[in-house]
Amino acid sequence: MLKADGLDDALIGSSYDVATQEQRLVYSVNKCIKVLMDRDGITDVEAREYLEHNTMCAYVSQDQPIFVDAEYFDDIQDLYDGAD
């Protein structure tokens, strides 16, 4: 399992990837942004941009972390309504 350096406070769990047969760590995007804002003194927009460009979009290996952006799932019913 690969770990995202400096983002331990944003770790929310782990997942087993059946396709790759690898255990992967799971991080909260919102918590990662908060860590970067506090650590680097940057805005939320800058933190999201940094995270997306330097961490989430970088392919390292099959066991790289998973980043969950719960911001888009505020209303779970919207997911079901859109499936019709």
C-alpha cells in the first residue's frame, strides 16, 4: 500500500481493489485540502489545484491511494434519481 506523504490526518480507511488484488489506502479530498491549507498557508482553491495536479492525477502504481471527494455526494438521493 502506498501512502500519500504528509496527508496522514486525511486518511479515512482502506479498500481492497479486486481488479489489481491490492489493498489501497483511502483519503478524504476535503480533509487533504484542509491539511494543505493549514500546512502550506494556501487557499482552498490553491490546495485543490495542488492536490489534483500533484497527487490525484499522478499514476504511481496499482496500489496507489484512492481519493474520495464526498462533496459531490451531499444528497445520495440525487444518485438514485439520475439512474432512471
